[in-house]
Amino acid sequence: MSMVNLVIMRHGEAEPMAASDKLRPLTPKGVDEVTQMANWLYQQHGNFDWVWSSPYLRTQQTAELMLAKQPSFSQLDLVTDLVPDANAASFQSYLDVCLATKPDARILLVSHMPLVSFLVAQFTDAGQAPVFSPAQLACIAYQPKQQGQLIESISTEDLALLSL
């Protein structure tokens, strides 16, 4: 099986209302969902070098919870190209440039619907765009200038079934 080096994640459940959409925080349930996913990701796929997040509050909170399960060398960066209405093709070009400088990097992206679905389609193929539930992950084996392979997609509902 190919090694997962790119994980695309939707933020955890967020409060429905805030002064602005950018300021919506995670709910307590969202924190719990993300913590479960952080544990699963670390156990299944190990360390990630870069954790990149949309600058919105709920994605930053999600990224910080995910980062807490990663080693100290993992870096968190806020990337404006990960906001909900960003362009998946433009983001792929950005990622490819970053991977040119560090080809073996492992990257976790934390973003929003619908962008997370568009990113999966962009990095794999157009027929692979799942609808993400909160805190869902898509694990991809990806190399620049090649079509990536969606290895698995997992949600907190899937984790609950796995633990039965």
C-alpha cells in the first residue's frame, strides 16, 4: 500500500452562530471529535511535518488539537488558500512548490466544506469527492504532477463503528 503523505481534514463541529463566520469556535462535541481523530491519525499514520490550516477560528482550533498529538518538529501554518471559497487547483500548485523543497514532507490540511471535497477531487480524481462530516479525514498518497490515490476516508462515525 502506498504511504499516506497528505491528509485533508474538515474542522470539527462548530458553533452555528458568531459575530462573523470566521470567528465560529468549536463546540465541546467538536473538540471531542477532533481529539478522537488526532489519536486515530497518529496511531495509523504517525508523524506529519506540516499542519496547515485555514485562518478561521474553528480550523485553527482543530489544527492545534491535531498538532498536540504530533512531535515537536511539526509546524502549524495558517494558509489563506484554505478558506471555504478558495481554489483547489491554485492550492495544489502551492503544495507542489512546497513539496519541491521537501519531497518527503507529510502534510495535514485543515479546511472547510466545500473546499475539502474539491481538494480530494483535485489531488485524486474528480469521482473521489466525498462529502465530509465534521472532523472527517481523507488520507491520500500523493506525488506532485501525478494523480494521487485516496487510501481511506474516515469519520468519527466510522471510528465509533470500529470500536464496537
